[in-house]
Amino acid sequence: MNELQEFSNGLIKLPVQVTENGDIQFNAEQAAIGLGLIQSKNKKIYVRWETVSKYLSQKVGKNDFITEPQFYKLAIKANNETAEKFQDWVTSEVLPTIRKHGAYMTPEKIEEALLNPDTIINLAKQLKSEREGRLIAEQQVNELQPKATYYDRVLADKSLVTISIIAKDYGMSGRALNKKLHDLGVIYKQGNTWLLYAKYQLTGWTHSDTTIVKRKDGTEKAVLNTKWTQKGRLGLYELLKQESILPLIEQDKTA
């Protein structure tokens, strides 16, 4: 049976449970609120469950509990001052409080340990497993950091961008990236303008507008310009990743 504790940080009450295996889990709703993954409507606060589920790659709801590695993953993805302060509180107060005895010891567990020597052995194994799990979680956090940074950088920018701007993320020229996207069946050239193939036309990846430019002879002509939305930028990220093409921020610096 899981043991439940509740920790308070201002208006946030964070239920935390420790499983029989010694794993620490956090209430998903309160964790999301603490990390700022919320929206306000009619003066009420709602968790952005779609975003939370996307970040964790699984559907998560109000009454669910998330693991310690999942909590760190959300904290990285949130990437805001609120999330940073909340994570500091969890790591400096909540987790040390739970672990201060080296294991989560309820009164029943203490009595059992006194009566049964095997319990001490099991607790030692549990502590070793917990330590290994924490090291794995820390490694996962480090592995996730580059991707989260790139995602957050893109999501924080609401403007339209040219292909040359996106290409710089990959250390490429705009011409080289256009050629690659053409080879992948994403865009084709009509006149001097690159357009999406039908397969991608309803994705919302691009936005086209027309500008009027003057010719040398003084006459004017309309020029169609294609720019990429941030949704399109992330769409290209996922597509290029399947081709093992990563942005500079995620490329292995030791290679």
C-alpha cells in the first residue's frame, strides 16, 4: 500500500506518495500547478492537461501521480521562473524530508524492522534501488535538456520566420535546407517561391503574403513570400529528426 504525505508551499498543497518499492510520486494536478502549466479562465485556474500529456508522452489527469523523473521532465519543459522556484522547493524541502531517514519509515515499518531482521535487509536494498533510480533520473534530466531548450526557444517565439532563420538552427544555408525539404517531399518550387506539397498544405506550417516591389524600369510586380510559423518550425524539427538531422543545440559536441 502506498503511503501518502501532503506538503504545503503557499497556496499549493502537494500530495506525495511513496510506493512499496520506495519510489516517490507526485500528484499530477498540484505538480502541474506548481510548475506553472496552467491557464486562467473566468478567474479560475485550469491545468493544461493536453500540454502536460504531450510533455510526458502519455495521457495524464487530475487524480494521477507522476514519478520523480516525470516531475523533472515537466520542470525542464516548463522552463519558467515559477517552475524553477517550485522545483527548488521540492528538491530542497520535500524530497529531503521524505529521505531524511534513508528510507520512508512509517510507525508500522519501524515496528516491523524491530521484530523482523529481514526488514532491515529489504530496506537497505530499497535504499540502493532508490539511489540508482535517482541517478538515472538525473541522467535523463541532462539528456532531455537540449531538446527542451530548443522546444522552449521555438515556443517562446510567436513570429513568422524565413527558411534562412530555421536553417541557421541546423548550421545550414536556406538554399541547402530548401533542397533537403524538396528531397523529402515537403516543398516544391513554383517560379521563385517554395510552396508546400498537398500533403502538408493543411498543417498550418507556412504563411504566405504578397509584397509589391519595383523593377528597374519603374514598373511594379507582386512577389509571393512564404514564411514559416513556429508550428511549422517544430514540424520540420520532428521531420528532420527522423532523418538524423538535429539542430546545433542538440548535436553531440564530442563527435
